[in-house]
Amino acid sequence: MMADMTNLSGKRLERPLKGRMVAGVAAGLAEYLDVDPTVVRVIFAAVSLFAGVGVLIYLAGWLLIPEQGEQRSIAERIMSKTGS
């Protein structure tokens, strides 16, 4: 079972349905951290220049951060199907 991504103030890390450019990872992180989404996107772009690490981090976020309205991430849904 994955850890609940809710902080002490009750914010839950999730990929929003609105304000996303690709899968919503940057928008979700920005909302959770209370920063502008552009800042997170620039950081992802800059880190991607270093051997594509930013792309791998983004893909991990897409798999591990649940979409808004969902209780489980993509990875959790895949694991529950293969574990049955």
C-alpha cells in the first residue's frame, strides 16, 4: 500500500484536472507547495537537461501521484491488478 500524500494542513498531493499541461505533475506539486506552476515546470525543464533526470522524475510523479478525485495512483492500480 502506498503512503497517504496528505500533509499536516490537510493538503493532498494529487494531479489536478485543471491547469495541467501534460499529466498534471508540475501543477499538482505547485499547488501542494503553494508556488507558481511555472516555477516547477522550469525546474523540471532545467533538471531534464542533465541526462534526462527531470523526465524520469516527471514520469515517476505521473505513476505515483494520484489524479484529482482518485484514491489510488496509477502504480497502485497496476499493482492491485497484478497482485490479485
